[in-house]
Amino acid sequence: MQMKNSWLTYWRDNGLFWSCMCMAILLMGIFLYEHGQIDSHLALNAYHHPVADFFFKYYTYIGGGLPCYIGLALLFYKLRTGVFVLGGQAVAALLTQPLKHLIARPRPLTLFRELGLQLPDTVDGVHLWDAYNSFPSGHTSAIFAFIGCLAALLPPRYRKWQLPLCLLALLGAYSRIYLSQHFLEDTLAGAPIGALATALAYTICYQRDWGEYPVYQFKRNKAS
């Protein structure tokens, strides 16, 4: 197996995805600084529409179990590809979950109730979390880890598609605010954590040449 400098390869090939994400974080960070936690949440939830309610209600699952199911399915395409996607999710969870419980920031429903404020419009059928585990957003980190993996897997001639992929990830992050599951700062922290998880998973999975075969051929290729 040939050793590679996969860390440098990742950063060389994924600059567009990171540039888009960092620009969005900068702009929304300025917005958060100017408006504060509560007012920024209210502003980003000022307009609801039945079509958007339906869309975000289900699109947010891109940060749930869906990436793991896709990663498992990819094992039957190429072992390394599936491990990469699953590894990105695992690293994102390991980076995010301890912080959520250590920092223990209230969810929107929890904080608004404590302050005696009315939550903005909510979406029917969406269970709102009432807890102290809001920061950072686990769904957002999972979304950026998953879509970051897809961006990293693009062939060189298709790397311009990293930009729309990043926009899809940002849309997933916004779904957490639209559904009043998280505040803006939760998603601003979750996004780079998820993208960093992709970089770490890529470094591990692509340091050597291996796994370019389906999982059911693992023993045969290992023997050869």
C-alpha cells in the first residue's frame, strides 16, 4: 500500500467547500453579533410557509440517521468510500456530543419558556427538544460531515460542485433554526466541527491505497 499525504491532499482539493462555509459563518456571525441570540432567532423565523414547513421538516433528517444508512449502502460499492462516510459521522459525533453536555446551553424551547417569551411559529409534527444540550448543533455537524464527504469524493473536473453542495449543507443547518431546535450560534459551531470531521476522516481513510472494492470482496482482496 502506498503512503500518501492525505491531509495536504484534502486541503488542496476542498478549498471551495471551506471557502463557502467560512464566508457564510463570517456573515452570519456578524448578523448574530448585531442582533443577539433571541432577536436573531426571531428574525430567522419571521416568515413561515406550508411548503417550507414540509420541506424543512424532512430535509433536516439529512443530519439524522440518513448519512449512516447511506454510508452502509456505500460499503457495497466501495469499502473505503463507505468507511469514509461512516467515519465522518463518527468523528463528528465524538467532537460534538461531549461539548453539548459539557457546555449545557438551553434549547430554544427551554430558554424562551424560562424568559417568558413566545416561540416563533413552529412546524406541526415536529417534536421540540426541551433540554440543556443545544450548543453545538449535532445535526449541523452531521450534515456538514456528510456533505463534506460528498464534496471530497468529487472527481477533479467536478470540484466546482462543492459550492452548491456547501449551500445544501447550509440549508440543512438553517433547518435546525427554522424548526426552533437550535439557535444560530449552535449551527455556526456545528458546521466547522462537521467539516473538520470530514478532514480527519479523509486523512485516516486515504493515507493508503485500500478498499477500492465492495465489502463482500474484503476477504478475497485481503488474501490476494
